[in-house]
Amino acid sequence: MQRSFTFGGYETTVTMTSRGRLWNALDDRSLLVADANTAAYLPVDRRLHEVPAGERAKSWPELERLLAGLLDADLTRDASVVGVGGGVVCDLTALAANLYLRGCRLVLVPTTLLAMVDASLGGKTGINFGGFKNIVGTFYPASEIRICPETLTTLPEREYRSGLAEVIKTAMLGDESLFETLEQEPERVAARDAAVLERAVWSCLDIKGSIVEADLTETGVRAHLNLGHTFAHALESVEGLGAWSHGEAVAWGLARAMELGGAAGITDGAYARRVRELLERYGYRVGPLPEAAQQIRAAMQKDKKRRGDRPRFVLQRELGSTLVTEVDSALVDRVLRGEGRRDYG
Ligand code: GLY
């Protein structure tokens, strides 16, 4: 199964395939980039550049080491750099592929649910720098994305649930029927039922793909993909990396976005309740953290300062109706103090 997207002049072909076919027709000269966690998936006869596991791979020294690896491998522009792994490996590999020879062929093989439905598609590349996540990066869509859903059967539970929060977010952005499946079939979702997952991954790719086709460089509608993320990023930075997985923080942020939308008179109350119930059904922590309210607020301010813009939030009127808007700071404080739920009951 295959889909193609065009992101500002770049064509990305996504193929869903089996493990046995994952490496078919891959140029012999290609260089794979992966961390030790994905070693089991890699073909033995390919050249490999190994990066450290985890967020520390998204660093300037590791980018430099990877660029040196591409040079050592004598990679020409038409040969492929193949990032195999989660979001960290996808972001780092894509940045190196963009910089090396001013752009060589990039193939991504996402092995986590989060990377399948989000990080691998849409061309965002990046490393962390100066204490900020993804502050250095470019837009460089992969030529090919190869997805093997079987990989998800062995994904650690926490990693799986982290990706699931992005699936919920994407359904909220524009797929009522996926949202209903998530509501009605939690057992199949929890059991990682292949048919349910394949459909969910395709739906997310279609929704994200159509948004990024309209706005690769995030000057407009692409910001909708950040639903729940202003709160999530602030929580992650306050609680420290790893205390909450990205998806756990996103789920918490989605609950806050519903409350903020309610407090601002934007979000339909019944919809906000529906979202909260869904998040709770999947076991996410969605209660407010009033004891951390001030720190979270400060982290939001810091993030805003870095972007140099006014405080703007991605909110929803209802499923599929998303907007980016300024919100009175007093309402944000109210939500962070834990008073937001009163606004939609
Ligand atoms: N992960 C959000 C985006 O790709 O824009």
C-alpha cells in the first residue's frame, strides 16, 4: 500500500510493507542510521552509522559525527541516507541529509508509532541546542517513508501509548470516524490489533499529509498539529525529560486545551467532555497540576520569548474545527490552577 504527498516541491512516497520487504530495492551504497535499540530490525549486509539512544543524539556533536560518517562512507547525492528508528533518529538523520552535499536522498523507516504518525512525515528536521528542543533545524521531507506495522507489536507499552496520544490528537483534528473507533474499540487498540493500527496510521498520515501539503513551513494551518503542545512542551520542560513521555504530556496538554477553549467560550462542552473521557479511557493523566502551575506558566513564557510572538494557543470549537488564537492570560492561569474544568462541567 502506498500514498504520495507533495510538500512544497518535494515528493514523499509512503509505503506500508511487511518486515520481509522492508529493505527491498534499497541502493547498495546507502548508509543506515540507527541506535542500538533498533539493531534487531536492520539488514546485516548494509553499512551502519550508530547513534546514541535517546534525546542526546539530537545534538551538535552527534550531527557533526554523522556528517563525518556520510563523508567517510563516500555517499553521493543520489545514494540514500536511511534513518531507522523513532523521532530522534528521524529528526537527526533528516537534518544531516539536508546539509550533506546540500541535500542527499533521504529515506525514513520509523519504528515507533509516534514516528510513523508524526515525526517521519512532513519534513521537520532538528537538533536541540542551547537548552531548547528543536531550536536548530530545517524543512527537508524524506523521499521515501517505509512503514512496517509489525514493528509495533514489540514496542514497549509506554512508547506505544506515547504514539497513541498523537493518534488521538490527529483524530481530533479531522477524523471523526477514527475518533469513534478509538472510543468504541479500546480493547483492540490496546491489543495492537493490526487492522485497527494500519487504519489509524493511514488516517493520521492522510490528515497530517494534507495539512503539510498546504503549509510545509508552518506559516499557517500547520500550527494546528500543535494542538495541546503548548501545554505539553511546558510540562515536559518543568518535569524534566523522561518524567512524562512526549505523548503523556500531549494527552495532558489536550485536556488543558479543551479547558482553555471552554474557559474562552470557544470549545463545545460536550466535545470537551468526550475528549477528556477518551483520554481517561486510555489511562492518561489528565488532571490539572495546580502545584506546578507557576513553573508551567514560566516555561510557557520562556517558549513564547524564544519564538518572539504573542501568546497564542491552538484551540478547537469541536472535532475538525481548529483555530489559533490569543487568549487572556487570566484564563490560562485559571486552567493551570485547576479551575478550568468548571467551565465545561
Ligand atoms: N509535529 C508537528 C509537525 O510536524 O508540524
